[in-house]
Amino acid sequence: MSQNILVTYASRSGATQGVAEAIGKTLAESGANVDVKPMSAVTDLSPYSAVVAGSAIQASAWLPEALDFISTNQHAISQKPFATFLVCMTLAMKNGEKYRPFVTDFINPVRSMVKPVSEAQFAGTLDLKKIPSLGDRIKFGISILLGVWKQGDHRDWNEINSWAVSLNSKLN
Ligand SMILES: Cc1cc2nc3c(=O)[nH]c(=O)nc-3n(C[C@H](O)[C@H](O)[C@H](O)COP(=O)(O)O)c2cc1C
């Protein structure tokens, strides 16, 4: 029988949504029934045999609504194979790979609630026009001028798809 997999996400400017959709597409191509939904639209996990959940990172943490989702659904998630990912800009920095252990720790609050069978960290996007707060736009603008961050889409679709393929054997 084919699996019913939920790929759910919390995203502020769309980068994490795009990653979730790519993961969902790859899982569906491998034969699973897949729903890709924002966490705010998920009310019931009972139809699903496995859950993949990811969030954008702000202030070195999953978005608050994403942590709330895990907390609210902790019991249901702990009954199923669960995989998790995050999308951030730290990995898009020059020599970003050296920060991977630091970025991996952003998942600690999730790990304290549920045990993922697999975890991934992906570089995201930065578009000043999509940042709603003027203060944040100024902060990021200065960081761009200083060369800390580079605007643009830094998502590595090969890396994202490889991780999604690796989930096939882990979400059973
Ligand atoms: C207000 C704000 C705070 C952020 N804080 C961090 C951070 O602490 N560490 C990091 O690596 N990226 C940080 N980012 C970058 C986002 O994680 C990145 O832009 C991501 O692609 C956003 O995903 P989304 O489009 O799904 O919201 C921040 C972005 C914003 C707008």
C-alpha cells in the first residue's frame, strides 16, 4: 500500500514553501500520496503515515508557529516516522559550510519534543523587498553592504532533491 505523507512548512517569504513543494514532488514521484501544506492549514495528522516538517529560520530559531505546531502535535508526530528541515541564510554565507554544526543546533527545540528519523539544513533566499519590517531591512541591508550576506536565491535544488530521495527508505 502506498504511503500518505504530509510535507508541512512555515514560511514568511516563500523560500521554505518552495523547498517543501520540491520535497513533496520528489516523494510523489517515488509513488507516495503527498500533501504539501502550510502548518497553519493542518488540523489532523491521522490520515498520514509519515510527516516531514520544515521552517524558515529567524533569530537562529524555527518560526514560533512552527514550534507551536510541533508542540501541539507532539503525541501524533511521535507515533509516525518524522523528518525535519530548516531553511536559513547562514549556510549561504561565504564558507557557510563551516557553520553547519551551529545551524544544526537550531533544531534542538524540535529534537527535545520529537525524534526525527532524518534532518536537513538548507540555504535559503534573501530579498530585501520581501522583508516587512523597516528595522530588519536596514539590518540586512547593512549586512549586505558589509558582505556578510548576498541577496538572491541560494537554494541548492540538487541537495534538496537528494535529501527527499533519501527519505523514501526512512519514512516507512
Ligand atoms: C527577520 C529575519 C531574521 C532572520 N534571521 C536569520 C537567522 O538568525 N539566521 C539565518 O541563518 N537566517 C536568518 N534569516 C534568513 C531566512 O532564514 C531566509 O531568508 C529564509 O530563506 C527565509 O525563508 P522564507 O522565505 O520561507 O521565510 C532571517 C530572515 C529574516 C527576514
